[in-house]
Amino acid sequence: MQSILNFLVKHNHWFLFIILEGISFVLLFSFNSYHGATMFTSANSVAGNIYSFVSDIGGYFNLKDENEALLEHNRELICQANAMREELRQYKDSALLANSSYTMQPSKEGFYFNTAKVINNSINRVNNFVTINKGKNDNIGQDMGVFNEKGVIGTVYQASDNFALVMPLLNSKMQLSCRIKDDNNFCSLKWNGDDILHAYIDDLPRHGEFKKGDVVVTSGFSSTFPTGIPVGEIVEFTESSTSNFNSAKVRLFVDFSTIDNVFVVGNDGKEEQKALEESITEEQ
Amino acid sequence: MTSNTFKNIRNFIMLALAQVLVFSQIHLFGYATAYIYLIFLIKLPRHTSINSMLLWGFTFGIVVDIFGNTPGINAAAATAMCFARKPILAMFTHKGLPDDFIPNANNLKWGSYLIYSGLCILIFYCILFILELFTVGNIIPLLICIGSSTLFTMLFVIVTEGFSHNKAKA
């Protein structure tokens, strides 16, 4: 008994070593599955505040480019608003003409938008993450979509009170539901881990006709993003002779090395949609 | 002893901030990242107990992990490096040395000091990149990452050592 105790005391550093390595591995493997663990990421309040302070200083250096981008985006919004107003007028006219017996219901999908600023960003890993300076207190929660004026960035992975961790397209675990513009077949976009400018689609239906230069947009099925937010354009198209799906290489519109101001999109109807879809899964 | 602890804590905070705000953001050629906090661990006095070495390594690792969104990876690698440090240092300790010393280029001589720190850093990067890249399963980028990052960090080891070397002479 005494010798066992002696042995344990003499080799106590082995136990400390094993315990510390154990903690590290638990953190490493639980990070991927346990969504509540913001404490051990840069979305915790200490790390978030330090990053946000440093980002405030760095933010002044590219104000000019940011302003130009914002102006450009404003201009596009105004154009879109005009186009929609025009369209609405036409619909009203045709509705009056048809004098149908029912009135159109406004869409139940309630998307709301929030702006946020990127305070930390990585692009050189296989699993990159982006930290933004808004969190639960600003109505930002898990699985919300994040995009900027150029296109889709990613989805919110975890949110603490004042910060949120975003899983961008440049993360090997990220999969985005999307479709080719002017076509209703949906497909999913994945990143392969090395080239930050390109991502891949490998489940394009064979019967569809796609070509270089086709624009890839969000599908809107996942209720994370509204439909039609640009993602990228096809630069290479490979027809498969063996499987039912063709694949394509997509150049992403967003330059992930320079993202700064972003929009976060929430959906009022999401809980309802999710609950409905889950209830079906449970019954099966 | 107390003043030493305070000095260590002050160095810890400064090195950790420099690491997460500056050095972790640099990825030379997309592969090499220098983890300069290893220099702190390499230069702890010889007779630092393994337990406190392990705790220093783990704490440093976890702080860098939290800021870098890589939970556990740095902590695991730095703890392992601290564990391996004592036997590695013992290989280069010769009789002319005082009982308790801080490893540097003066008392170990440049050659031994570089091999000693190089071995420690190599162990660290092997574990770090295997943990980070093992999902991808591609061996060539793994080796490039390990090699280039080790060399990049060694550059900072030499620079810090060069500075303190000159200071000791003057």
C-alpha cells in the first residue's frame, strides 16, 4: 500500500500531464458538437472586447474603401427599390383588371436585418471563423445568415451576449443550400480547404443546363437566408459520366480577407418552420 | 521568488497579447505561423518543477486557443512540449553549468541552445498541426506547415537570443 502511494506521489507529474491533455482533447472534440461553449472561443467577453478595441483602431485605415462600397450598395438598393415599385404598380394594374375574388396575402416570411462589424477573422485555416461585435442582446442567434454587399459570408455558429462567432463559407464544416439563378434546382456549396477564392458544388442535377458565368444564389429553403442573395459565379463546369450529378467550381463574390461591415439576417418564421420540419422527422 | 513570479506573470500577459494580436495574424506564405510564446516556456529555469511547467504551458496554450478559435489544440501541444522539455534539456546540460540556470546561448553555447530549442519547437508544431489538419489527411501540406513554422519561430528565438547576448557582453 505504502509503495503504491509512494509511486503515485513520485510520478504525480504524469497524472497532471494526462489530466491537462485530457482537458485539451475534450475542448478540441466538444467544440464541434456542443454549441453552448462560447467561453472557449473569441466570442467570450474578454477576448471579444480586446479584439473589438484593436479592430476600432484598425477600422480607420480602410474607411475610404468601406465608404465607397456602402455608396455602391446604397445605389443598388435604390435601383432595386425603383424596379420593385415599378413591378408592384404593374401587378396592381393587372389585379384591378382581373378583379379576382381574393386578395393577395402578404408573405409570412418575416426577415429582419441587422448590421454588425467584423472584429476578428481568419482565412488560413481549414476551419475558419469570423467574430462579429453583435450578439444575443441585438437579437442575433444561432444559424442566422451573414452577408455583405458583395454576397454571402456564412451563418452564425454561436452567440454570446454581445458577440457572435460566424462560420464562414471558408470552413470545411460549412454547407450552404443554394441554386443557380433563373433555375429552380437546388444544390449545396462546400469549400475544400485550400483556395480562399473558390468553393465547389458537386450535386448539380445532370438534366439541368449550366455554363460558365452562371450566378449562384441562396436557395431560401433553409430559412437562414432569403432567396436570391448572390454567392458566386461558376468558373469551371465538369460533367460527370458515372454519377447522377455534375460538379462546378464557383468563384466566391466575397473577398474574405477584407470583410468589415456585414448584415445579419434573422427570420421570424424560422422557429415555426423548424418546428414543423422536426415534427415530421420525429414521426418517422 | 515572489518578484520572479510577478515578472513571469507580467511577461506572460505581454507575450500573450503580442501573440494573439500580432503573431497569430501572420501566416507567412499561407503556411508558417510563429508561436513566440514558446520562447517563454523554453527559457524557464532548469529546476522549474514539471508540474508548474505543465501548468504554464497549458495556460499559455488555452489563452492562445481562446483568441484563435482553436480550442484545445495549442493547449495540448504546449503541454506536451513542456513535458518533453526536461529530458531534452538534460541532454545538453554539461558539468560547467551552475545548478539552476536559465537556458540561453551563453551558458549552453549557441549550437546546443539552438538544437535544444529547435527540438522543443518541432515537437510542439508536430502535435499542433497533426491535431489541426488531421481531418484533411494530406501529408505534404502538413510537413510544409511543420517545417516552415518551426524555422519561422526559430528565427525569433535567434533574434531574442542575439539581443540578450549582446546585452550580456556590454
